[in-house]
Amino acid sequence: MSPSIASNTPVELDQLLEFARTRHRAILLTRRADGDPQGSPLTCGVDAEGRLVMSTYPERAKTRNARRDERVSVIVLSDEWNGPWVQIDGTAEVIDAPESVEPLVDYFRSISGEHPDWDEYRAAMLKQGKSLIRVTPVRWSPVAKGGFPARLAQE
């Protein structure tokens, strides 16, 4: 069995968004008040405007951090541990209820498709006071895949 070789594939924005649309596991990196990083594993989608979207609550650390400092990073992961991944740096916007309800509908659709009862979903989002974080990509890494260095494939 030949070793899996690491790769880094540069992508344009449209390729980046297509990559992210099919992957919903991510880590959002925000900055604490002292500037240190704070990571939050979460589920994310891509909206029609090409922004990464994630559901949250207003009192969560990630939400407070994104309000204070809009500079965030999202690491989009594949379902399989050794699958490809990418880091997307961008600017965050936090939307709170009730304005968040329709963007949360779009968020749900981007990940799971249609809900059996949209009125029930909207009511639940309002009752829970859900917020939405939208991240506009500013720069990104190549799509990376872990493995051995290419020099080891020569053996």
C-alpha cells in the first residue's frame, strides 16, 4: 500500500465555497478580550451570498467575541478525520432574534434541506432567542489534505 501524500490545492472563491457547501463540520476561531484565541466546534453552512453561516446563542463566548472583534477564522473539516480541510479568514456579523429567524431558515436549508414544519421551526428559533453568525470570506488557505511529505513517495 502506497503512503497517502499530503497536498495543498490553491482554490478560487467559487471553488472554496463549493468545498465548504458539502462539509458542515467546522471550528470557529474568535478572539477573547485579551486577544487569545477561542475555538468552538460547530455546524456551518454557506448562504446564497457566499458567507459561512452558523447558529448560536447570544450569550455564547463565540458570539460575544465576534461582536467585539469581527476578525474570525473558520476551519472547515471533512467528515473523515484524514479528509481535506481549509481555513477561511473573514469578517463576522452577528444577527439576533427576531431578525435572525429568516437567516436561520436559510442556514437550516443549507445543511439539512427542507424542514417538515417551517412555522414550528421559526417559533422555536424565536423562543430560544437564537442568533446567527455570518462570516464573509476575506482570505483562505489552500485546501489541504494530511499525509506523508511528497519526498517519501519516492521510496
